[in-house]
Amino acid sequence: MAVPTTRERWERDRLVATAYDLVVEREAPVRAAGKALWGCDTRELFRAIDRIGSAPPGTRVLDVPCGGGVALRGLRPGQDVDYVAADLSPTMLARAEAMARRRGVADRVRLEQVDIAALPFDDGAFDLVQSYNGLHCLAEPADALVELRRVLRPGGELRMTCVIAGVGVRQDAAIRTLRRLGIFGVVGTARDLEWWLRSAGFGAVTIRRTGALALVDAG
Ligand SMILES: C[S@@+](CC[C@H](N)C(=O)[O-])C[C@H]1O[C@@H](n2cnc3c(N)ncnc32)[C@H](O)[C@@H]1O
């Protein structure tokens, strides 16, 4: 049987989407999985995500791919932000919608089914783009970063995390396996990532690393 492309896998495979999201929603299992698979400390990921709680009033936020809404954990009920949560997968969007309700932030969050490679938003439409754990799932990550830069206003900020290659033998083996399953797409090294970001037009780029997880701030 042919292995689906990463796009097909995420768009159609409800099992993979649900299984991933059930783990990522829970801090203890995700911490164990992050350590075992990527040698990373996922508390860094959650600290990065939670910064949305101090976004200034009126901030226009794009969260793509939002998955099941893990980044909504950083929002406060009633916080004055205009938040678009976008993903390719209908399963993930349904989970994100339920998560927004559970967290009491559904009135702030608009859900959109999108392909990150062709976002249906105007140039400069957002002050902040969040893209957690998605870049490594794409067949053309460099093109996606161009699209993320396009929808950010000048001076806007990208906050992103992704798995990177070249950190260790164990991590690279996991990347190869996930690529074979169509769950991961093209995974770059830290240098590739910096090159893709700069080529997309990001001038100020900071990349930190915990194990094979890169934490990016770029503007
Ligand atoms: C590993 S999950 C990460 C989701 C979430 N940000 C998180 O941290 O839990 C990857 C997500 O990328 C989405 N995805 C894959 N390809 C996509 C594409 N071309 N456009 C938009 N979303 C995509 C999947 O549906 C999935 O929700």
C-alpha cells in the first residue's frame, strides 16, 4: 500500500491527529516523550507558548498549524486578542474548537481550515504568528516560512518551534522513521532553519535549542 504524503496524512488521518493531540495536551506524557524521542525539555516549549498571555490588547494572532489547540493554553479568558487558529486537518480543528470552549476563550478564537503554503490572509494581516511543532511536518518548509512572513506586518513577530536534524544519531533515526510514515516532511538542521528564515525575509532571528527542538523568535 502506498504511504500517503505528509499533506494527505495530516489532512485525512484522524487516528494520527487524535493520537498526537492526546499526548501533546498532557504535560507529563509529552515531557517523557520529548525526552525519549528528542532529548528535549518540553517545559521550554510550554514557557514559549504561554507568552501569548501577555500580548498587548488588540494583538492580531495567527496560530498555524494550531493542531488541537495546544497554544490556546496560554490565552486568558477575556484577553483582548483577535486569534485565528488555523490548520489543514478537520480533526485537529474540531479538537481546537473543543479546547477553546474548555478554556473559556472560544469568543476570542476563529478557526480556519488552511494550507500553510497558501494562506487565505492579506499581507501584513497579523502582529504575531505562532507556529508550534509544525514546520517539520511540511514537504516545503522554506516556502511556508515565506508565507508566514508575508502575513506578518512589518515589525511583527514569529514564535515557532520545530524539530531539527543533525543533533544526534537517535534523533535523526526518529526523524527518518517519521518521514517514512508520512508524519514528518523535510527536516532541516539548525543552519538550514536559519537560512530558510533569513531567505524568507526575517531579519532578527534567534534560535535556541533544547535537544532536537528548536525554539525560534524572528521578526
Ligand atoms: C505535530 S502537529 C502540531 C500541532 C500543534 N501546533 C501542536 O504543537 O500540537 C502538526 C500539525 O500540522 C498540521 N499540518 C500539516 N500539514 C499542514 C499544512 N500543509 N497546512 C496546515 N497545517 C498542516 C497538521 O494537521 C497538524 O495539526
